[in-house]
Amino acid sequence: MTWQPGRCAVSDEPDEVVKPQPQPRPDAADSSQPAGTDPARRLLARARRAKPVQRTPSTRTPGEATWSGAGPDPRDPARLGDAVEDLVRDRSWQRTLNAAGLLPRWAQIVGPEVAEHCRPERLTDGELVCVAESTAWATQLRLLNRQLLARIAAEVGDGVVTRIRVHGPTAPDWRHGPLRVLGRGPRDTYG
């Protein structure tokens, strides 16, 4: 007795080949293909029957080389620095880049002594806001305003900084958030 796939009972007959009959698939989209084919074969058959793609003619002139020669060519690779310079020039970002270089190079531009006692806080619309470590240094920097503007203009460019506003040191601010309560504030330690 042998068991055969596709049969329900065990028989004593010699083995015979039983081929399963293909069942029609209800979701088959293409009725010209035999039932039971996989989706890849259906896609391949559909692609073979599709209309060929029309290619556009080449725009090169007769006699023009299709390869890059030994000389410079617009298709040659460009250096990254050159590409960035072209982008900065095309978008007119030179002034913005000069302004961005001011804060990191503050010590080189104004000198180590001034940079030790004063730090730049922000640059907005040509106004540079600086914070001095003491009121004496704030007064000194206000007196050196023209010399600082000249140094900055020589190093970074004209028109990047048009005005310098110097603040002295500030006391700690105990207010947090947008809401305020009127009153004297903390009295046990500070007053």
C-alpha cells in the first residue's frame, strides 16, 4: 500500500503518476495566461506586450566627441570648494558668511585683552550686542566703539557690523516663564 498525493484512500494498485489539475484563479487579471502562474511572469508578459518607449534623438552635433578628452570639459568633476564658492556667489551669501565668521573669530579680530573681558552675544541687522564682565569694561568698550568698528570692518567687511551695543554684567534673574508676581521677591538672602 502506498499513499499518493491527490488521492483520498490508500490503494493496493501499483504507483501511477497523478498530475494535479490547475484550478482557475478568481483574482487572475490576465485571462490569456494559464491559471496558476506567478505575478512575476504576468508582469513580464505584460511588459513584453507593451508599446516600446520612443527615445528622443541626441542633441549633439555631428562630429562632436562623445567622450571626455585630455582638455578641460564641463563634464569633468569639480572640486568641492569651487562648487561651494559658486553656490555662495550665485545666492549672494557672502555677507551672511562674513557675519557668521565674526563670533567664532572674536579674539583674533579685537585682540586677546578685549576678548578676555568682553564677549559677543548676538549679531542682528548689523547691530552687535556685547556683554562686558564689569561696568568699567563696558564704559571702556563704549569709548573704543569706533576703533572696534574699524577693526571689524577691516577683518570681516564693511557694512556687516554698523553699531556696537555694550551691556555691563547683569544680576541673576530669578523669573522663569511668562507670568510675573508683583512684590519684593526673595527676601531671606538678597535683601
